[in-house]
Amino acid sequence: MVILKNDSRYNEDQIRDNFNGTNGHTGAHIDAEGVVRWNSNNNIPFEDMLHDFRALDLINEENQLHSNLLREKETDEFWDEYLQGKADHIADSNNKREWE
């Protein structure tokens, strides 16, 4: 029996359906760099879903590890850009007040 890590309580067939897109959703693919991405939005699935895909041999260990690392990097970059944008906005607002 395969141990699934997913908290959503999906069974093996549902996990396969999520990957293959046979459940009415668009499914996932492995891109040219070996990264697992959702077809619908090109985002990388969360760690628990990648674990389930790996446990069912839908992806290999390298795909799982590379995807997890890249998702963390992309998430860090998103927050860095977001927070820098907020800081820039606050600085612009403060500068406008000084000129008033």
C-alpha cells in the first residue's frame, strides 16, 4: 500500500486524475527543465502533492526535489519583489508629503 502525504484525503485514483487531468481539471506536466507544473497556471504544486505524485511513480525523485527547490526560490522572489514594491510605495508617499 502506498502511503500518501496529502491532507486532502485524496485516494490513489484521485491523485492520478489530478496529475493526468482526467478529473475534469487540466492536470500537470513536467517542463523542459524537469519541473512539475500545473497546466492551468504553470505554478509548481505544493510539496505534499509532489510527494503523492512521486509515491505513485508519476514523477521521479529528481523532478520532486527540483520542483520543491524552485518553488521555494520563486516564492522567496515573489515576496522580495512584493515587499520592495510596498517599501517603494511608502517612500513615494512620504516624498509627496514633503513637497506639499
